[in-house]
Amino acid sequence: MTTSHPTVTEEQARQLREIVIDVLELEPEELTETSHFVNDHEADSLLAIEILARIEQDLDVEIPQDQLPEMVNLTGVRDVFARNQKGADQ
């Protein structure tokens, strides 16, 4: 296994973080890389779908809904996003 994440720019990582904070209505300091959306932030499946939809809309990427279970924290969101980017330049 590799230790490096698939390609995600700093700007994309910032945008992903902002989307999650906005959808879950959190203060920025409440969200960590590994804080669990459901257990730590009381998110439900509708909020998870909203996060996915916002990522698709704001970052122009298509993410299959069957990958939603992997998006349990910010690290998972970033990994799923990176894996589904098409034609990433970096």
C-alpha cells in the first residue's frame, strides 16, 4: 500500500473542508481530519448525500453513491474525491 494520497491540491482540500463545514453547520475548529461525521457531528444520510452533491457541483467531479459509506470523515471525503477525479493535471 502507498502512503501518499491520490492527487488533491491544497485548494481542493480547502474547498472540500469548507463544503463539509457548511453542510454540517460546524465551526471550522470542530472539524478534524478524522472526526466522524455521524458519531462526532450527528450527521445523517441526507447530509452525507448533500455533501456528495455539493462536491460534485462545486468541484466538477462525479462520485458514485456506492462510495458514500467511505465518506465518514474528512480524510475519507478527500480520498473518494481524489479517486474520482478525471484527467487531474497534477
